[in-house]
Amino acid sequence: GQNIDQPTEMTATEGAIVQINCTYQTSGFNGLFWYQQHAGEAPTFLSYNVLDGLEEKGRFSSFLSRSKGYSYLLLKELQMKDSASYLCAVRAFGSGAGSYQLTFGKGTKLSVIP
Amino acid sequence: GAGVSQTPSNKVTEKGKYVELRCDPISGHTALYWYRQSLGQGPEFLIYFQGTGAADDSGLPNDRFFAVRPEGSVSTLKIQRTERGDSAVYLCASSLARGETQYFGPGTRLLVL
């Protein structure tokens, strides 16, 4: 099976930097995704890592260490609109014929305060 | 182009009834996924289609749940004899091909009374 852990809640100040951590245990690892989900809305794709290292995309960066089963999402220059849940998801080869299902963590609810 | 769309956006039904939830994937996307999300949880995988065939249905909780994708585009998730525990948001996602990034629809909020 797969196990994904991330903090339940975090609070940060507008304009600051916040790091959301994710640890995972899985077999057949084939990539890690971060999604943003505003309350009552669909998850929106943010980033994808399959190799070790840092991927930067504007104010968002994501890091992966496969040997440690660890990833983080870094959000810079926080804005009020960044208040949302951030979901860490691991893709692994599934039991079906070439399945690429995602297994999600419970999400980290980020509150950005003035 | 248009994103993934799902209908209805909300569905209220009574225990024991049958419901159908529809998903229209992004045009040209061959892979389609159904997930279920309960309050305070991440989405949970239900079933994956590659084209018309269900390539992986290992996430379906029991035989009351069934899904089809007859023409390789629109998919319908069918739930028979609904139970209160089926209440959740049912999310559909599609990707251009197997293994590509999945893009989610807005979900159908199902409430079983």
C-alpha cells in the first residue's frame, strides 16, 4: 500500500514564504504531484516531480528526494488568494494494466493572514 | 479549450435510490479517472479508463458502483442502492494519455439522505 503524510494546517503571513512538506511510502513510485484546492472547487495542478531536485514555476517551487520519500512545496510572496488546501499526490504503477492512479494525502489547509 | 465538466453539480437522493453521475473529459484526452473525496480528505481513486475499457477498477468500494465509457469520451459513474456513506464529492479527471498530468473537473456533490 501507500502512505502519504502532510501537515493538516498551516498559517503564514501575506508576502512571506511557506514550505509545505510531504512524506510518502510507496512501491512502484512514478512521480509526485502537487495540487491546489480552494474550498468547494476542483483540485488544480501546480507541479510535478519525477526526478530528484527542485522544479521552479513562478512563485511556486517543488522539491523531491526519492531516497528519502520526501517532497516539499514552496510558496513565495504569499497572497491572500493562496489560502487553500494543498494536496500532495503520488503516482505509482497500479494493480491494473498500466494504471497510473494518484494516491493523495489528506491535504494541508493553508491560511494566509494580513 | 474547455476543461473537464461534470453534471449534475449537486445531487440529493434518498437511501436505496439509483444515481448516475456524468463526466465530459477534455477533448482528445484518452485517459479518464474517477475519484471520491470525503470532507477533510484527499481524493480517493475509484476507477481508470484508457479509451473505452476500464483498465483498473480496483478502487471501486463494492459491486454497487459501476462506470462506463462506451465511446471513449463521456463517462458515467453509476451507483445502485445508494447508502448514506456514499455521500461525498465525486471527481472526474482526464489526461492526454496514460501517465500524463491529470486535470480535474468541478465534481458532483452527492448527498444521500
